[in-house]
Amino acid sequence: MAEMTKDEMLKVVNDSISNLEEKKFNVYFYVLDTKGNPSSALEYIYQTAITLRDMGYNVAMLHNESEFIGVGNWLGEEYANLKHYNIEKKNVEMWGFNRDHSHV
């Protein structure tokens, strides 16, 4: 692999800073499915996700349940309507990375 020039490195750093300032990155939360049973720890995770979403960040919830029940019954629609992705599906591709974590 060829080494980067100083200008190339500066461009990567500046692009990264710009993406942070413009909130062009994603925040993922891994959640367990409590099958509709309330959990204070899960409520905290979802409240954090809602707060970040309301601040303009791209937020998604990750789980590995084939039949995900979620939190709608006890936290409400706003929480249930966050983006949810099943990470066990072979075709999951989220925001530029595929399942084996290589960049696409």
C-alpha cells in the first residue's frame, strides 16, 4: 500500500473534521429485545438515541432478533420508529460498511 502524501493526509483530516461539524456520521446502539418487558437500561439507551436524533445526528438501533418486538408497547411510537437494523441478515449494509466491516 502506497503511503499518503502530506496533502492527502491533510485532506483526510479536513474531510473528517467537516463530517463531524456537519454531523455526517452515524451513531449505532446495540439493543436487546426484551420481548415487550420494560428495562431501565434499555430505556436509557433509547432516550440517548432520541436525544441525539433530535440534535441532528443519524441514529440507528442494531439488534440480532429475527422477530424483533421492540419497545413500542412500553416506550411508545417515537422510540419504536427509530431506524432498526437486524445485524444477522446477510444483506445488511449500513452507511458505507458491509457485514464483514470492510468499506463498500
